[in-house]
Amino acid sequence: PRIVLVGAGRRRQGLGPFFAMFLEELGAEVVALVGRSEPSLADAQRQVAERIGREVPVSVDLLDAAQRHGAEAAVIAAPPESHLDHLGAALTAELHVLCEKPLLWWCGDPVGGARELIQRYEEAGRVLMENVQWPQTLPAFFALHPGAPRECPGRFDMLLSPTTEGERMLIDSLSHPLSLLGALRVEGEPSDILFEAREDVLGVAFAMASTEVRITLRRVPESPRPAAYEIDGHRAERRIDPRDYRMEFIDGGRSVPLPDPLREQVAAFLLAIHRSDHARDPAIPARLETLGAIVEAHRRFEVDRDGGGG
């Protein structure tokens, strides 16, 4: 398929150039880059060219770019503040979409908006997928730990290293552990939400069904950033070779290769388009609802902390 890439630059922790690289490796063609301004687009164009070996035309209008270049799909790698507008334009252009997480935020009603978008994409016969790539790591995890429970563990821990701070850490990161919990059949509303905050680290613990969850977010501006998760005491730490970005999961002296989960997610998206199965993730609204509950609890935590209440 011919792809329009929205938010193709690498500012903050953007994945645009990597999306472009994997799309082209897997047989798609990136036909246009869409951004907010000419200066940012020029930088994005340079970064993408470094990854795929050619310059891609740029535009500030998704609908115009899709129509002018005959696009069939879009990858939205822009910040969540802009997702609602881009998803609407992509639907008008009848594009299949892979959208960065969270699907919606800062739009009044992200949960209701997500449900409506899923229904509209369904009615249009178009794929709508959210880029929650960590479930793609589970085959490697279970290769490292064949005895780990594959459903409903008693405890789940995850370490992630966003570049942002405070509440934005939660918004940028929590879709990853929540998608892993969903893949492990852990469902329900979060309860007993607790936070721990210290310099450059934010921890959140909660219960979901019968699973105890702890997520540690450690601000690390430089790449490669540390990441790991643990299922009932079975731990896998992601290690990245900075020379070629090759990944593996390690635990003590043992290791297994880890296929790049972003590449695997892009492959799943292209396969869904090829099969015309119009795959949508019905768990997207539930993830947003859980994210919203944790963010709201964090706001109360911040008020209590600032007021000396604990």
C-alpha cells in the first residue's frame, strides 16, 4: 500500500523515521510526509531520507496529500493532541490507519470518541489499529521463560523510560503495560491506585482483577532507554545494541533474540490491510478508560502532596 506518514520527525521520542524504514522494508511505499509547519517538515524529510535513502514529498494537509499521491493508508506518529483531527481527515480520505498511542487524549471525551471512531472505521471498512507494540514481545518473553503464566498472572511489573515528566509520563507510557495486561487476559477496573514520586521516577501500583500491577517510569532522555517487565517473578530486560539497534531479552546469563516490536506491529498492520479483515482493537476504549482513571488519581495525589496531605 501507498502510505502517508503523519508526524515523521524524531522530536522528543517520536518514531516517525523508524515507521518509514519498516514500512518500506516490508513492501509498502511512503508517498508523503505530513506535518504542522514547513521547518519541521524539512527536518522530518531529512530524517526519513536517512532511513529509506530517498526524499519523500511533504505537505501540511493530510487529506490533500492522500488524494494527490493516491494513498491507501496512513500512519499517525504525531503527538496525541492532534490525533482526533488526523483520524477524521484519514477517515474522510478512506484510509486505513495505524495510530500512535494513546489513540485519543485531550479531546473532551477520549473514551466516547474512541468508540465512535472504531464504529465509523468499521462502517467504512477500514483498518484502525493503535500502536501498542509491547504485546509483540510476548513470544520472545515466553521463549526466555517457558514456565511463566500466559494468562491472569498474580503479579505484573514493568519498567519504562519515557523522556517526559509527571503526568505526561503516564499519558505517553501507560498504554504499553495496559496492552500487555490485556494480552495476558487481565481485565477490569484499576483499584487501590498508589503512587511513588521521586526525582525523575514515577511509580504507580494498582490491582486489576486478581493481578497486582506495578509500573515504574524512569525519565531517561538518552537512547537506548532501559525497559523490562516481569510476570510472576519471571523477568525479561530489553537490551539494545546501539550499533545496529538489534534487540534481545536477557535474564541473568540467559538471553533470546527480540524481533523489533515496532517492525512486528507495522507488519501486523500491513497484513490486516492485505487481508481486508478491517481489524480493530475493541480494547482501545477500555485502555483509555483505565489510563483516565490512573491520570485522575495522579492529579489527586499531586494535590495532596502539594498541600502536605500525603
